[in-house]
Amino acid sequence: MSEVKEGSVRAWVLAARPKTLTGALIPVMLATALAWADGCFDAVNAVLCALFACGMQTAANFINDWWDFRKGSDRSDRLGPERACAQGWIKPDAMLRGILVTLALSCLCFGLPVAVRSADRMAFGGWEMVAVGLACVVFAFLYTLWFSYWGLGDVLVLVFFGFVPVCGTYYVQGFTLTGDVLIVSALAGTAIDALLLVNNYRDREQDCLSGKRTLVVRLGEPFGRWSYLAVGILVTLLGAWLSARRHLPEVAFFFGIVIYLALHIRTWRRLCDIRRGRELNVLLGETSRNMFLLGVLLSLALVCF
């Protein structure tokens, strides 16, 4: 990587890790497609939810960078090359300010307008969405600072990358929740958890040394390897359930779910071959691609059929 100037726009973009934004966009995209299919699509609220999700993901990445530097400043050789603080691209104090600014912009510019617009359109009110937004802010901090060290990351990904964004995005458009929304929530959260599994599988030895007790560290390498495959199978089963409930044609199920499973299994086989080291980084990109393709194809199936 060519030299990155301290505090430059490029440094902040690298610290934001834009490739991870697919995990923020997929739940919003699926929930919006479901809202479209149910006849309750609201373009403004959908866009605001997408911006809020991306802002929160960016803030979480900044928090992770800042905290990992603080925890590992004496072990910088073990911090990944994407860590802006460890590389000297961004000073820790500047990163902390960036975290606060990103969180404030996400909540004030995106979260509050959703609540106000929702309150204008429903007797029940929309300010409960502010509480959801605040919970997301708390999660962004506690995940990095505490939960990830106790092996709770997978559960929280299911909640905050599945049920919270999918239910929240659908709710501010349709002002109700359905069984299909819950299935899509579980599907999205489970699919995105595959990204966390690859990350924890790659970092299992480093995490063990730093006291980060992820499930892969607690239960061992074979668990991490086989749980990655299990996630893909569970996503496929949830997709089949959703397709049956909504009477989607077989061709939609094939292109939306079966292709995802085939790609997921291919990535899993590569994971089994590589097992450790920086070569696993490519599987993060493949997993992100698989997730995004699933989100796009399933969204198209919901919209078109």
C-alpha cells in the first residue's frame, strides 16, 4: 500500500473500511424490498435508514480501531494493516473525535428525521425509534469494549444486524411487523454472522493471546470451521421457508438462495484448505460478496414476484 498521509481523507476512508458497509446495507435492502412487496414502501425513510446503518457501521469500525490500538499499543506487530491508529494514519485523539462526530451525525441527521416523519404518519408515535437508535449507539461501544471479549458477538450480530435493522426499516415504512419480517431478520443476521465467523477464525490465535474469548477461541478451530458451513445451510433453510410462505416461484428461489449456498460452500472449502494466516483475508471479501449477492437476488425476487 502506498504511503498514507496522517489525517488525510484517504486515511479516514481506510479507517471506515467501506467494504464492511455491505453488512449494514443488506438488512435495510431486504426490509425495503419486503415493504415494496407488501405495498408500504417509503423511499425517504428507506434512504434515511440506509444512511443511519452506514453511519453506525462506520462508527463501529472507528471504535474497533481506536480500542484495539489502546489495548494493543504495546503489541502493534499483531494489529492488522487496516488499523489506522496502529499505522499512524490517524491519532487516537482524532479517532475518538471522529467516533463522536460520526455517531452524532448518524443520529441527528438520519435517525431523528425517521422518528419525526413516522410520528407525523401514525397515531402511536415514532419516537420509539429514538430508543432503537440509542440502543445501536450503546451496542457500537459495548460490542468492541466488552461483548466481543465474552463470546457474545454472534448473538449481537443476529440482533443488531438482523432483527433491529430489518424490523426497524420495515416498521418505519409499514408501521407494523409480520412473520415474514421476522424470517428476513433471522436470515439477514445469520448471513452477516458468517463475516464475523471468518474474522474470528482468522484471528483466533491473536484473540487467545489478548484475552478475547470469541466462540472460536472457546470451542476451538473445528467449531469455527464447521459453524461457517452451518451458517450457510441455516440461511438456505430460512430462505426456503420465506419462499414457501410468499409462494415465490422455483426460479426465484434458485437464483436467490441456491446460488448463494453454492458460493458459500466454495468459500468454506477454501477456508478448510487455508486454515490460518493472512491468506484468510481473501475469504472476508468472498463472504461479503456472497452476502451482498444474496441480498440483491432475494430483494429482486421479493420485488418482482
